[in-house]
Amino acid sequence: IIEGLKYRLNVGTDIRIWRDGEFNGSETFVNRQGAASASLGNTFEFGYTVENILTYDKSFGMHDLRVTALQSIQKQRTENSGLSASSFPYESQQFYNLGSAATPGTISSSLSEWSLASFMGRVNYEIGAKYLFQATLRADGSSRLSEENRWKYFPGFSAGWRLIEEDFIPQSKLLDELKLRVSYGSVGSTSIPPYETQGRLARRVYSWDETSAFGFGLSDIPNTDLTWEVSTTTDAGLDFGFFGGKILGSFDWYQTNTTDILLERVIPLTSGYTSVLQNIGETKNTGVELSLTARIIDKQDGFKWNANFNISRNREEIVEL
């Protein structure tokens, strides 16, 4: 757009189509000399993601600045339909002709939609390729939650110090990379089915004037208080390299605290339900990880041979349930 300012548009789509036809003859294990049965199901899924990204780069002396702004939208729509029947006049792949059955079966269809909107701002700042800083703030809004709890802000911050560039680290052919880094940030999840906050209806059979009748009743308890499940991670690490980049590695210590976990809470059957979805529970993961990469052969003609090794230890604790 102007010097240092760039715009990028990312558009991606997901299209999935499932179709399944099933026929079970009268002599199959399913029907065991009973009436032949057949079913037909169709699923159509369409989703898309659109991202608008602005980046601005500026260098002045020993300072490098990079600013990124993002706006994105993600949507998903899933349609399902299904039919079944039994007692056909002849035995063949009758899911092609369900209308010829003497006994109609079930009819089902469903529609599910959800969307996610996001805004993000990030600033990267470097001083002489020695001191590195990054600050991020993003806002996400999920249609799976009620309007009161739909939006959540997630901050992040990281800093790096390339010790190898300092005068008190002697220059050596042995050591060619040494960097300390720390980071802190949060991410969110709303990995629940759509409409959980609203409650859903299901068909019920009840007595009407001493005969059975169909009605509708709540199948899920609505919970408008549902909110984001949030994981916050603190990380401290050390990056190192030896022999001109022949051996590279990193060591990390991290701790992740997850709060407001989205879980099904079992409730007494006398309530008329078996469970309700709530934000309950908290966990803590603490661990260390060491990773090493050795560039054994790196020829200019393209032949390369690398060896990788990593080992980690993680301890998970249920803090609250």
C-alpha cells in the first residue's frame, strides 16, 4: 500500500459431502429371517474462513518494528437427513427405492450452524537483533455462547535476550547461538455443540385422555452462564547452537493453568435430567522439555541427513473439580 505497509487476504473453504446407503436382507444376521430393511443418509457440510491482515515494517538504526493487525471470520453449516424403511417386495439395494416398503421407518433431519469472529493486534520490537519483544492482544467472539459471555480478550507477551550478541560472551567456534526467552499468554476454547446455552427440545410421549400423544419437552437444561474455557501458559526457555549450527537445541520449562473447564456435571435423576453442561474444574500442567537437532550431513548438492531427539516430562494436576 505504502512503503512498509502490506495487506493480505486469506480465504479458505471446507466442503464435505457424505452419502451412505445400507441394505440388510431378510437372511442377514441383522434381520434373521425377518423383514428386509434399508436406510439412506445424507450430510452436507460447508464452512469458510476469511482473514484480513495488515502488516507494517519499519527499521531505524538498530531498531526494527513490525505491527500486525488481523480481522477474521469463520463459519460452519452442517445439514443432515436420514430415512429408513422395512418389508420390501423384493430384496435388493432398496435404499434406492424406500417408497416401495410396506413399513415406513424413521425420518430425521437436522441443521447446525456456528461462527467465530476474531480481532488481533501484535507488535514485534527488536533492538540490534539482541533484545526481542512481542505483545499480542486478541478478541474472540463465539456464537456457541450467550450474548453476555460471547466475547473474551486474550493477551500475550514474550521477550528474548540473545546472549550470544553480548560482549561478556566470548566469541567461539564452539558456541554460535545462546538465547534466553520468556513468554506468558492465554488462549480460549468453546469446544461445545452449538445451542447448548439455549437448551433444546425433544419429542416426548405423554398421556392425553387415556391415549398416547406426542409433545415436546426440554432435552437439555439451558445454561446462559456458560463462558470460555481459558488456558494460560508461562514458559521460560533457552536456545543454543554449536559448531556453526551443526547442533541446535532448546530447553523449556512451562506451566499451563486451565480454568472454567467445560464439563458435563452429573445431577440427580429426580431433576428430570441426567447432566448439565457447566464451567467447572481447573487443571495445572507443569513440565520440562529438551529437544536436540544434529545436522550430520548438509551438502550443497541437496543431500541432507538430520537426527532429532527430544524428551519431556509433564505432571498434570486436577486443582478443582
